[in-house]
Amino acid sequence: MVVIVVLAVVAAMVAISETRPEPRAERPPAPSGDTTSSPGHTRLEFAVWGTDPEIKAYQQVVDTYNEQTAGVDVVIRSWPTAEEMNAAVRSGDAQPDLFLLRRDDLAETLENGRSVPLLDLLDARGLNIGDDYSRDSISAFSADDDLQCMPYGSSPMVIYYNTDLVDFDKMAARGLQVPQEDRRGWTLDQFRDAAEFASRPRRGTRGVYIEPTLEGLAPFVLSGGGDLFNDTTSPTSLALGENDSTDAMRRTLEVLRDPQLTLSSAQLARRSGLEWFEQGKVGMVAGYRSLTPDLRRVEGLRFDVMPMPSLGSTDTLGELTGVCLGATAKQHSVAKAADFLIYLVGDESVATVARLGYLQPANLEVAFSEAFRQPGLRPNNAEVFIEALRDIQMLPLRDDYDELEALVGPQLRQLLMRPVLDDLDVRLDAIDETSRQLLDPTLRTEDASATPSPTD
């Protein structure tokens, strides 16, 4: 009887197996560069850079989109830094359909045709960028009468200060100059008093450190009514030797090169200015919003932010990023890539990344939300980042800023580190003249024509 039952069960299982369809095999991941990951699915590669938490936040946004959207598989490809990502893109090792881009890299990207203009694509999807983005952020990523990349991050340069070393209440009690109670702005004289208050020889502290670079000094020059370049669109030289720029530099250097207030060459040989700040040995440094999470992790460091000091105006520089559609999207699906771009810059997607503290969103709706302001976390004066957005000055769209910094860097460092500074006007004129080696096309043409050809 038992044998009969067993034989009956086996026969039934065989019959069922003959009529049941084969189980579907799991879809293997498509190799990089494939157009589709399975029939009917478009595969889009999104190139990003950042810290591990940032990459995970981007992945969370992508995963949610993939779950909600049929026919598209968006994949993340990441690098630790923008420089590494750009090197991969420029060499052809990466050919993303969408990618993050610093504004400093926009000129080179356009010159090599690696992006797709956006205005028509955004209009077709009903996105009115004028509602949630500042005019300056849109202008920053525009060229050839079109929006070339979607504004994503926009952070002004501000002053981070150690609240144990720079205590405005104690300064006021001692009769020193301090900012108004709302802490929304301050003068260069108030900035100097703060640096002097934070400089305490017995504790080995210094008041301030500003990088001796064009980027570090530019906010002071611009705030003093000067210009960094001799032309706002097609410069042929720096303009540090011009009247207003020279006056702003002179006033600034009186503070930044004071050996009692700033770090010495010997100290900087041991640690960077930021590392001294993290150790509680420097009262103030300049930086962007992306610095905030790193400082939050420093045990015992209490800090806040102020705008850059004013020498007459509140102008400053900005750290700007955008999201671009890559030219390879034309081979895959520009329409689907644009659909994902719309999702990526939407309020909830941007808020997911902004909550980490690195990103100051160009999306103003999110910038004014608690996702960015983060009440209860340092810095307490986070509104400074938002209010200083309107003060960001756009530099000419060029692809050689790193080369320019390297070219004039030694002369700029002498301005801040040389024990005795002789005629400032002569030195600034010399820096402007040095810059022409890179910026002035006529000078480069003359040099090229003077070079003997191989047949000469």
C-alpha cells in the first residue's frame, strides 16, 4: 500500500514538472557601457564623487527611482574626488549618461562636447527653473544661450570660527569691536579684533589662517571694490595691481600677514591651516558648506560661521556644482536621462543628500528647509550660508584655474609669508604680468612664433 502511494506521488510530481514553466534566471548586471541591462530596459550611468555617506545617499535616490520607474536601470559609478572623476571622463575610461560637475570644469566640458543642452528638455517636462533656483545659479551653468547643466549645489565661502577662541560676548565686555547681535555680517576691523582676541601666546593659538591663493584672497579683493581679472568674460591678465584691488589687498594683508595673528611657515610645514583649526589652535579659517560634516566629527571642537568680512561690500566666491547630461545619453536615451535628471533635482531627492550636511542645495525650497538648516546641529548660524548666496560673484568661465593658481602661487605666498614686504604695488603688478603668460592669447602667440620649427 505504501509503495502504491509513493508511486502515485512521484507520478504526479513528474506530470506537474512537465507543465510548469522554467524558472526565470536572475538578470546579470550589464557591463559598463552596455546600452541595456535586459530587453526593454535602458541602462543609464550616473557619475558622482564624494565621501562614502554621500555615495550611499546618491545610491538611495537611484534605488528609489529604479523601484518606481519601469524600463530604466540607473547605476552609480563613483570616485572619491572630482579630480579623479574628471580624469576618468576625459580619458574615456568613463562615459556617463549623467554626471556631477564643478562649475570650474564647465568650460572644458563644453569645449569637448561632453554635455547636452537642457532648456528644451526641461521645458518639455514642465520644469520652471526660475521658481526654485536663483538667477545667479542658473547663469553660472549657462552658455551659448542655453542651460548646460542643472544647478545642484551652491555654497558661498564663509568664515568658520572656533567659538571658544572667538567669543563675541567676552570681546564686547572688553570694549572690542564685535558684529551686531544677529551675526549676519562684520567689517574687516571687527574681523581683526576677533583674530587678536583668539591669538593667545601662552596657549599657542593664532587668530586666523587664509590660504595664500587666488581663491583665498579673492573675496577680500572683491569685497574691497577690486577686480580679480581685467575683464569679466575674456580676461588677459589678473587685475591685482589696479587701484581698488591694490587698496583692498593692502588692507587685507595688514591682517593676514601679521605674525602675531596667523600661522608661521614652520607651523604650516607640520600641519595645514585646517588641521590647526581642528586642533583648536586657530580661531578662524575660510571654507564652504562641504567642510561642515568633517568639523562636526572633531571631538571637542565647537564652531560656528560668519560671512566673509566686508571691506565695503559683502561679495564672496562660491563652490558651485551642477548635474549634466552626458553626450553618451544620445546613444542610450536622452529622454529617459532627462526624466531621471528631473527626479534627481526634485525636493525629496535633494533633501536626501542635503541631510548629510555636505551639500548646500541650489534648490532654494530645500535650502530653506530643515533638511539643510538642521537646527540643533552646528553651525548654529547656518542662515549665513543662505543669505550669502546673493553675494557670490561668478568668475570668468575658464578651464585653466588650476594652472593659473600654480603659476602665480609662489608670488602670492611671498605676499603673506615674506618677513619684509617692500613696495606692494610693484609686487602686485608683477603678479599681473606673470598671469599674462597663461591668460593673454597674443603673448602665447608671440611665444609660439618665436619658437624655431623642427625644419628651421
